Amino acid sequence: MQENILNAFAEQAKTMYAPMSKFNTLVVDNMEKMTEFQLNAIKSYADLGLDQMKKASDVKDAESMRAFTASQAEVASSLNKKIMDDAKALSDMAMDFKTQVETLMEEARSSAAATTTTAAKPAAKTKAS
């Protein structure tokens, strides 16, 4: 009988901690994706800034200044597009994470309800005996 109680306790502990383990894994995976995304974004913005500084340093006369300033509208437009694309990608990652957390919480709720129902049955049998 004592073994049955210990087995039931071990099973309930496993059931209780499984959702937390899944959640921790989900959080770590999401942090890894976000970090990689941010590092790539920083690199691309830094590369763009360095490229613009190199082009500005190449300005030697009025003609090269005119060409440089004319290209700035195009650079600003491409930078604006990149910022919007990055914001959308970040939003998509956040929504995906939210959906995964909601799914995990629903699984945990269902599992907890099933465990509670299963745990209540042996208690009812013990009282009837």
C-alpha cells in the first residue's frame, strides 16, 4: 500500500512539473530566437551606418556631394522598410510565443483536471471499503 502511495505521488509530481519544464524550454527557445534576431538586426544597422560613413568620407567635391545627398533619400527609404520589416518579424515572434504559451497552459489545465479526477477515484474507493 505504501508503494502505491509513493507511486501515485511520483506520478502526480511528474504530471505537475511537466508543464513547467515545457514552459521553461519554450522560454529559452524564444529567448534564443529573439537574441539571434536582435544580433542580426544590430549587425545590419551597423553595416548600413558604416557604409554611409564610408560614402560620406568619399565626398571630395561638389559632384560627389550631390551624388551622396541624392542617394540619401534611397537609403532612408530602405532603412524605413527594414525597420518596418523588423517590427513585423518581432510582432510575429511575439504572437507565436503567445500562442505556444496559451496552448501549453491549456494542456496543463487539461492534465491537471485529469489528474484531479484520477486522484479522486482511489480516494472514493478507499472510503467505500
